[in-house]
Amino acid sequence: MKRKVVAVLMCVTMVGMMLAGCGSSSGSTGEDAKSDSGNESKEEVVLKVFDAHAYGLEQYEEMVQQFEEEHSGVKIEVQHAPNDYDTLLQARVNSGDIPDVFDVEAGTKAQSYYEYAYNWTDDKENTDSFHEDALAGGTDAEGKIMSLPWTYENMGIIYNKDLFAEAGITELPQTMDELEAACEKLDAAGITAFALAGKENWVLSQLVTHFMMDKSLDAKGVVDKIGSGELTFDNMPNFKNVFRFLDLAVKYGPAKPLEVDWEISENMLANNEAAMIHMGDWCQSTLDSFNPDANLGFLPCPVSDKKEDTTLLSSCNWTYIVNKDSENLELAKEYCEFILTSDMGQYWMCDGVGAVPAVKSDKEVQGKLANDAKNYVAEGKTNGWIHTIAPTGYGDAVGPMIQGYISGDLTAEEVTAQMQAFWES
Amino acid sequence: MKRRKISITNVLVFVASVLWLLPLLIIFLNSFKPYNDMMQHFLALPKSWNLDMYFETWSKFNFPTLIMNTLLYTVVSVIGIMILAPMAAYKLARTKSKLSTLCFVVIIMPMMVPFQSYMITLTRLVSKVGLIGTKTGYILVTIGLLMPLAVYMIHGFVKNVPIELEECAKIDGAGKLRIYFLIVFPLLKPILTTVIVLDALATWNDIITNQLIVGSNAAAMNLQNALYMQFSAQTSDWEHALPGIVMSMIPSLIFFIVMQKNIVGGVTAGAIKG
Amino acid sequence: MKRKKLKDFLIFAMFVFPAVAFVLFATDIPFFMNLYYSFFNWNGVSRDMAFVGFDNFIKIFSNDGLFWKSVQFTLKYAVFYVVIVNAIAFVIALVLSKEKKSSSVVRAFYYVPYIISLTAIGLIWKFILGPGFGALYDMTGWEFFDWSWLGTGKLAFIVVVVMTVWQNVGFYMVNYIAGIVTIPKELLEAAQIDGATRFQTVWKITVPLIMPSISICMLTALTFAFKLFDVIMVFTKGGPANATMSVAYNIYQEAFVNGKYGLATAKSLVFVAFVLVVTVIQLRVTKGKEVEA
């Protein structure tokens, strides 16, 4: 008798578990049916969008709503994943759950996804609406346009205008000597000149790329020449100056440079505690949330004793890919065009994100830094981004080298040699 | 002499516990501060105690759904482990055979393997069986991931159940199933409670497995995953994240306090020896 | 006889196979799927991959200094972590294993860090080590607070140990309490009546009788140390200058940042083989010392 009771109990628990499992699975199969594909019995079509955006989300919502209104029966399912984006995207692609529309950083990362991407080269009507140089970032090795550009992102030195004024600096430094003089003036006024985010590999490795270029060679040119052996880190004209720059940043910076992360770095700048950081205009909204009244601007990074060499690094970093095997290809293409070129899309990019769109547009851009950068772009004082077309793992390989130099464990020669070794491997 | 020795250690332990609690308080305080205020004055009391961000986080993140999801995952996974792990642990501890050792190794082996090394192949496997993006898939994977440690812990504790008890019951004519359910299982209570607490908290706080398995299915996300998405390498939404984190910790704390009575009180040595 | 054997086998299967099935599904199979990938060069995304035979393995043993640096770090960390966290947890458990209300509350305190989500923990420690230590230095003038804790390799190591001990001690404490509670009170009282000092009671009675707890705690601490990833990922990211790079983080970086999935899986195979050997040794040692009540 008791054995029967036990057996029944066990069965009941097992069944209960299965029901719980089934309950959730039927609930989720309902959701799966929605999110799996476009063709099912229901009229509704779902487009899956995956991106790494963390800003302008409200405006993005408005944009999505308008698209859905204009296309009845269509639901846009967007997932923003600013954190661990690469890992998650990889996992999704591997699990066969490739999003219909997703964005990726241009350069080596985007290249690895191009085998899944729709080819836009023949859609002249669409591609003509973008700036030419912007499109260049989305081409594969054969020159086919495999992804569409989003916005221009600029990086360089961001400086605090109020602090510069306080120190009596009237003209922006354009050579290494002028930079050193500016540091001395700031120091004399009791101001911390630099708040370089020494803890972050990516900040350090981006900083270094300034010194790999001069005005004669742009990013791609440099990468090609290193590849062919024509250019080595030893014979690069401006590379040695990166160490001078780092020395200045350490001498005129916070006491523990390797403990400053991006948050502290931006916070110090916005709160008038430091005069210069190396960062990009993507941090506009963070800076605004720290101190909306901060008076900040871009300073093209001096890399030599020639004024022409100072540059801001500008690139259409994020680029959108449409899954060529999407079940709703036409719709996905339409959505992609919509967010990148339409009025609503421009509203999202200019107002929400505060960046300059890659599409030809007259809209006013909200981001202060982006506007500041526009002037430099117009003057031609920009170069491209190297770190996204460098060999994979560039950031995490170079960052520690620079940290080693800052802490004194590595000499300049050793760092130079290691950089060469990395690039060749 | 003896009394004094105990006291010093006692005092140390009690005083040190504040160091463990302090960070919780600090997080709590900072959940009321705006971003810049938190960065500039981390250790100070908040300027105002308004609960706006708490309410906003609750509704913006759709806390009710997230809590329901996380609760579902936690409850079902823990029940699953509680049914399957003790059974396996008990049988493996009492059976000495090659098959038994093999099964034990198969179950325990994952304990040494870093998750990062197989997370991609896991997602491929889960998608091959069509469970990617589903709640069921996530629950099954979670049970599988919690199983090794649970079995190992219970396995070690089975030794505390004197085999004489089982032999007596056998002589009395009880079948193997009955012996297990009515005699062994109740005696494993302290370790089972520990395992329940451990697994419930692990599932409640899980981020990465949820991210991988649930993927794009936002309706199946759990609490910590949703909160974690608010960060990136270059942006931090602490104003929403901190209240969210505080709110997500309250159930865990309550749960632990309630459960720990079962670990210490309730089971006394007499029950085993008697 | 055959019938009984069959019946025994069926009962064994019913008890054990479900658990085995779950583990196979969630870990064993995916892990061995890696065996396949380790012979290829794969970037983790593409549909194509290039077969390279044993190249990846050769590379690990000939040209991957960073991997071995991370192995060294992980091993060193494991030794410190396992010893420290268990010692502290054991002492705390001894003091708090009574049923008093105050013990109950303090136990909850120790468990709190275990419950806090890791992202919050990263934030807390960032501020403790930065502004917190800064303020303490201003107050006391002790050099200790002025050192660059996160900026120097050796100090960062200590930070990682302290952080993880602080975070996990509650878990081991609970395990030890579960063990201590099963010791018959009569034994302890008898010992005290016989004149044993507190230390002797602990060493000669408590410790041997809770060997299962010790065994569990040692193994879980060891496996945690070997798999150390979350804290590195959230807090140090392997820095400064790769001083705190753990093996799991190195594998992760190789797979997801460097795009060399084949190499990463090869590394994880090498590492797991190594860990298995160490764990088997540890198990033999502690199991041999277990005493049945």
C-alpha cells in the first residue's frame, strides 16, 4: 500500500513538473511563434532587430512606432544590448537566430559577418543618399557595399574650455611643445591637466593610433603599409611622441593613472576637475548627465611639431547589416533604410543620439561635441580609425603594453618592439 | 580561561560582520542619488530620499513580468534539482560499481570547466533541439548546470545517514523506494536546505545563461539580465540599475533568512542518533 | 538472480539517469563538441572554418605566454583563496552555529555579499578602493591607503583575493554550519568534561566529524578559483597590464575578442585536463580522511 502511495506521489510530482514546463513552453511557443519567423497563420509579421545602442532610446521608440503605424501588421522587436554585444551577437548567430537587422563595428568585426549580409551595391537609389566616405567603411574586400553606415563618431582630446580659460590658454596647442606648455600653464593654475582613463585598454589603444599616422597617410594607408612591411613602428615618424604624450599625461594627471576608468575620466572632465581626456563624442549624454553646463570641446591631438598633423579621428563606426537570408528581406531592407535615411531616422540620430548622420542631411545636430567636430571635419582635419581595421585583439593586446609603460615596467623600445610583434603575428 | 578565548573570537566575528553588511547599506544609500552625485560623493548620505527612480525603474523595466519570470525559473529549477539530485547522489553513494563511478564522474566533471569554454556550443546544441529562446530551454539548461554541484554536495552527506537504518528497514520489509523517500530523504535535510538556498540564489541572480539561452525573447528575460543590459563598456545607467538591484535583492534576503532556520535549527543530532 | 540484477539496474537507472541526462545536455556534450572545434581555425561567426589539425595545441605550448601567465595567476590565486576563505568561514561557522537570535542575524550579514549582484559589487569596490581609501588616507595618513591597489600587479592580486573571499565566505560558512550542526552534542560535552581545551575539541572532534563539509568546501573553493571569471570581467578586466588575467578570462578573450575560437577551445581542453588531475588528487586526500559518524 505504502509503496503505491510513494509511486503515486512520484508520478504526481513528475507530472507537475512537466506541466510547469509545458505551461511555460506553451506560453513561450506562443511567443516563439511570434518571434521565430514571418510566415505563420497569424497576419502579424515580426522583424527582429538587434543593436548595441545605449542612447537616444526614447527617440528610437518613436521611430519604431511610426514605422509600425505605416506598416500595419508588422511588429518590430528590438533588443538593445550595449553590454557584451559581440558575445551576444555571436551566440545568436551561432544558434541560428540571426537578427533581420543588426549593427556591427565597421572594420574587421563587420567583415566577419559579411557572409550573412545583404549586398547593397546595386541599390543605387539608396546608397546615393549617403556620403561617399561613409559608405567606404561598409565595403568588403572586393568593394561591394555590404553594410550601411549609421553616424559619424569622432574621437580625440576633449578639453574643458573653462579650465583652459582659467589657466590663461588662449590658443589651442597644435604641436607637442605647445601641448607641454599648456600643461605647465594648467599646472601653474592648480589644475589637473589630464584625466586619461589608464585603466581602460580601449582608451589607451585608441590614443596610440593618433601617433601611427601623419597627414600623408590615412588609417587605411598606414595599415596597408605596415602589412607590406614598408612601415614599421620604428620608422613611423610620429610614433615616438606617444611616449612623450603619456609622460605628460602621467606627470600632469591624477596620482594613480592606472586606476582611472572611463567613468571617472569623464566625470572629472565634466565637473571641472581635469582639463583634458581622450574620448569620443559617443560619451556626450554621459557628460551631459554629469554636468549639462560643462563647456567642452574637441582638441585635435598634437602628434608632432607640425601643425598639419594634428587630427581628430572620425569614422562611421557602427554599420548596419541586413540578414540576406531573412524571411522578410524586403521589409528588413525597408526598415534599415528607414532608420538610417528617413526624416524620423534623422531625428533619432541628430536629436536622440546627438551625432552627425552618415546620410546627407541638413538637420541640426544636438550633440555639442558632434557639432564641434563638424568644423574640423569641414576643414579636413581628420583621419580615419585604425583600431577597428587593425588585427583582431588590438585593443586588449596594446592596452596592457601601454599600462606597462605607464607603470614603468616596460621601456619605450620594448613597447615599440611588442607592437611590431603583435601586428606581425 | 576558556570563556575569555571564546569571547575574543566571538567579538571579532560579530564586529567583522559589519564589514560584510556595510556595502549593502552603501548601495542602498546610493540608489537614491542622481548619477553625478553618486560619482562625486559616494559615501555620503543622499540629498533626498525620493522614491521616484524606484517607481520609474519598476514600471520602465516591467518589473512584474521580470519577477514572475525569475520566480518561475527559480521555483521550477529548484524543484527539479530537489527531485533528481538527491536520488542520484544517494544511489551513487550506496552503489559501488563501475557504472556508478562512471555516472558520478560524468555528473561531477563539469564542476571544473569554465562556462566560457562551452557556452557557444551549448547555444548551438540548444538551438538544434529547438529550445533556443524558450523558457523551457532555459529551465532545462539551468537544472543541468546546477546538477553537478548539487549531486556532489549531497553525495558527500549521504555518509551521515547510517547504513544501519536502511538495513533495519530492509529487514522490516521496506522496498528501496520507500527506504529512500521515508528514511533517507528526511535525514538529508540540512544539506538539502543548503542546496536549495544555493541554487535558488544562483538562479535568481543568473545573468549570462539567461542571456545566451533566452536571447532575443524579451518576454523570457530574468531580472538580473534585464538590469545588466543597462550597462555597457561606455555607459552606465546607475540611476535605474541601483534601485533595480536593491529591489531584486529584497526577495533573496528574505528567502535566505527564512531558509537558514532550517539549516541550523530544527535538525539536531538527536534525530540521527536516536 | 538475473531478475534481481535487472530490477536493481532499473532502479539504479531510475534514480541516476535523469540527473546524468541533464548534465550531459547542459555541459558534457557542449564541452566535447569543443573537441571538434579545437582542430579548426574558426572566428566564432563564419559558416566556414579551416582545418588545422594540431596547430592550435602546438601554438599553446610554444607561443602563448599570456595563457601560461594566466595559468600561473589562477593557480596562485587558487592556493590563497581556498586556504583563506575556508579558514575564515570555518571560524565564523564555529562561532555562529548556535541557535541564538544574534547568531542568526549575523549569519545573514555574512551572506549578504553572496546575494548582491556582481555589477553592484564592482561599483562598491571601485569606490572603496578609490575615494574610500583616499578619504581614509586623509584621515589616518597610513601609507597603506595610498598605495595604488588597482594599479600595481601584486596589489591587484590581493584585491582580487579579498574581494572574492568577502563575496563567498557566506556560502562556505553555511556549509560548515550544516556540518557542525550534525555533531552530537554529547560528544562535545563529554570532551569538555574530560578537560579538553576549546582548541583540542575543535581539532580532534569537530574537524574530523565534518570532513564531508570540509571536502565539499575545499572542492567548491578550488573549482571556483579555477573558473574565476566574473570578478575579473566586471572589475579588473585582467589588468593592470594583464596582471590579473585568469585562465577563464584568457579563454573568453581568445574566443570572443580575438576571434580565435578554435584556439580558445583547445586551451580549455588543456586546462580541464590539468584541473582534473589536480582535483582527483585533492579528492583522494580528503576522502581518505573522512570519518563516518
